[in-house]
Amino acid sequence: MSINALAPGIKIIAPAREWGMTREQTIEYAQRYNIPIPITAASPYSIDECLWGKSCECGVLENPWMEPPADAFTWTTSPAEAPDKPEYAEIDFEKGLPVAIDRKKMDGVSLVGKLNELAGKHGVGRIDHIEDRLVGIKSREIYEAPAATVLLAAHRALEAMTLSKYQLRFKEKVATEYAELIYDGLWFTSLRQDLAAFVRSSQRFVAGTVRVKLFKGNCSVVGRRSPRSLYDYGLATYDKGDVFDQGASAGFIHIWGLPVRTQAQVQSVTDDELEKS
């Protein structure tokens, strides 16, 4: 799809698909012509890798009842064998982008690589799920995405502090559309550019630091702070420092509940009446 968008005149050649080769035939062909591939007949996984993560399918993984064997994972330590002591990391964000780990500034590639190593050591980032392909087929995929798992959790926690309820609600819809669009190979489209414009705008004040705890396959957000935080201790506390006017609640609840009371008074029916209707 990317080639169609950027260079529509180029012919795409996919021998394995066009020749109708099975996985075994593809492996045999590669071995015959000394084409280096990281799979064998005993471990015939279909693997895709990039900086952001690794996907693995095929072979025994095609049985969704079977637990993934150890050799399906290469980026992450088994949680059972991960360190017995948790490790903490602090991630700094500016305009929604991660820029430092434990106050050490890094470019994006170095930062993701560092988190892949750090989180992977603790077994974080293993995903086993059934996904829906664009063509309508369900597929069982094993993913390893240590850095992505940590960054998404940290970023979501920071957004919860710095975006309004309405921004968060709408951004969830945009994120779902954005992810599906990318999965379907439509990165180089006008819609992706439009969605990206909204995302960039929404991230203007998403800045601060998030502390995460990595332990036995889990990534937990245990702290967050931001100079642009919408969290106000004076409004949120239950202690003496509370500045929220509790007396205003009664009027608010009365107005807020008006449509509920109106409908209950006009359209209230019993269970017996409902069954008869």
C-alpha cells in the first residue's frame, strides 16, 4: 500500500505468494539458493521485526489452544525467570514524546532500544492474541513489544493528568481509528495526515515525568508529575485542605438529575407492564 501511494508505477513482485508456496517449500527454496532466513523446518515461524516490536506466527502457534513454546520469544525473558527484584525507571516526556530515561536525554531510536532491553529483561511486553486481518481472517499472533508496552502505559498516565475529560474521550476514538488505519497499510493517506494533526495538537501540554515499575512481566505506573497537570490537590483531597465547595453539590445534582427524574415520572413502568407490552 505504501508503494502504491508513493510510487504507483512500480511493479510489486512476491514470489512466495504468486507461486503459491507453502511454508515448507519457502524454507526449502531459501536453503537451496543460500538465502539467509532465521527459521527452519523445526521452527517455521513467520517473523516480522522492527524497532517498535516483533511479531511471530505460524507453526505450532496456529493452534490457539497451545501455549507458545519458549523459542517463540527472543526479545523478552520469561516472567518466571525474570529478576526477583523490581526495577524502576523514570521517563520524561515533552509534547507527548519520550525524551529521557532516568534524566538521561536520548534520541527516539536510542530511547526505544534502551527500553526494549530494560523491560525485556523483566519479561514485559509479551502479547498473545487473536487478531482480525484486513482480509477477514482471524490469526493468532505472538508479539514482543517491551518498549511500546512501557511507553504506552506511561504516556496514557501522563495524558490522564494533562488532558481534559473530553480530550481524552475523543482521543480514544482517534487512537482506535489511527491504529486500524496503520494496521491496514494506509499510513501514506490524507486521513492519516488529518488524524496526525489532531494528535499533535492534543500533545501540546503533555509534558512531565512518569515512574514505572518493572517486575515479572508487568509494567505498573507508580508515579507521575507534570508542570501542566490539571490535577489539583486542593480540589481532590478529602482532608482539611479541601477547597471544593461541597455546598454547591446539591444544586448541581438537582439540575444534573432533571432528565432522569422527568423520564422516570413520565415513562416509569413495572416489570409486569413491560412483559405485557
